[in-house]
Amino acid sequence: MTADRSGGSPPSSDRADVTALLGREPFTRFEVVVRCPFGRPAVLLNEPRDLRGRPFPTRYWLVCRALADAVSRLEAAGGVRMLEADEGMRGHVLAAHRRHQEVHAGHRVAGCGDPEHVKCLHAQLAFAMAEGGTPISEWIAERAGVRWPDRCCLDVPDPAADA
């Protein structure tokens, strides 16, 4: 899955877009590191502490609704256990854990707490997309049917908002 890396400081509309995608105000300062084909936020890099100064473990956040919903369906179908059980992916999972620790000063963040286990496919995909793609992102995308939507998520009413 390919995506555009963000080009630095966010447009003023990014905060409003992220608030709409999350359905709430963000708890952290963030940078948009991957944009969807429509130029809107798809993956965030959150600061390691929230706005109250508490540790915030989810450094990479998959905010594109279409991608997050597809990954949620895979997780609900046992995707985490499937990835852990896939012997061909074991080395890639360990490499992702090492890379997370490398870029986060040794801290274990969401998706990479225990090198023997996968915590969150959303965090794995977000991190891989921010890194430019990995075998893990390809594995998740293939099994989840992840693809960019025909219309931007922000142009489609969020059914959860009506619940």
C-alpha cells in the first residue's frame, strides 16, 4: 500500500480533520506523517506524552476510517493470532519491534510491547506506512482488503457519529 508522506508542518485544517476522524479532540500534539490520496490525514505521529503530560503509547495512529475499519475486521477475525502464527512473518515482526525501539529511544510503544507477540494491527500498519511500507503492512493489507476508498472518509458521513 503506497501513500504520500506528509511534507512537514500541518495545514490548519489538519486539527479539524483529525478531530472529525477521531470523533473527539486529539489527546496529544501530532504530526500528519501519511496522507491519503485526497490529501487528508491518514497516519499521525503523536508526541510521546499527552496534553496533560502523561505517557501516550500510541505513537503512530491510523486515522483513515476506511483503512482502520478494514484492519478492525481483520483483528476481529483473529488477525493478531494469525500474524503471530505465521512463521514466515516472525523475523519481520521482530525487526519491527527493533525498529520501534530504535526510533523511540528504546521505549516499547503500541504494537511492539513484547517481541514475541503482536499487540495491535492498526499500530503495525500505521508504523509500516510511516516507514514507507514493510512486509507486515503488505501482510495486513492483503488479509484485511485494505485499500484507499473512492471518496475521502471525511466526505462520507461517519455512521458512528449517529450512534
